[in-house]
Amino acid sequence: MKLLLKGFRNGLGAIIAFISWLIPVSKVKRSAEQQQKVDEQTIHIELYQFFGCPFCIKTRRTIRRLNLNIITRDAQNRQGVFRAELLKETGKVQVPCLKITSDEKVEWMLETADIIAYLEKRFS
């Protein structure tokens, strides 16, 4: 039964991801110079996510709309290094999670609404 539910959830997540991919987003337009500055800032931001998670899909759509080059990390694999890091640093495997590194400080942001608000405020 557990395996059946997992398969159903993964299949449904894949369908949602596919539909999200089909629906275009209007990307923020920037000059080449402005985009380069934004890209330099996003080097220090990573999104820990599951492919089919609806909240992760919503966050990735925001990233696409804001035209951000943010690295995504697959935290779904139970033996994966990114899942282990997420668990170690935040105490739970909750996605989406934004890892923001500035100088020697690392901030982990766990709530979808907080992540989207942060990205909107910083990069709109």
C-alpha cells in the first residue's frame, strides 16, 4: 500500500511538473548588464527541492519568471548528499528550501511563501 501511494504521488507530481512546463511564464526583462549583476548574486543561492512537489514547482516557476539562475539540488533521493545536508542543517527534510550564502553566513529558508517573497523583493 505504501509503495502504491508513493507511486501515485510521484506520478501525479510528474504530471503537475509537465503541465507547469507547458504553461509559459512571462520572464522579467533586464539589460545584459543588469542580468549579469543578478547572476552574480544568484551564484550564492541554491534551491533544495523535489521534482514533483507542487510547492517546489511553484517556487521554480517564480525563479523562471524572475529570470534567475539559481542552482537546484535534488533532495528527494534518500541516500543523496543534498538530502543529508538539508536534514543536518535544518533538522528536517522540508522542501522547497532556499540556501543563501553570504560571506561566511548561511541562511536556510524553508517556507514557500517566505522564499517567494524574498525572491520577489530582492530581484523584482
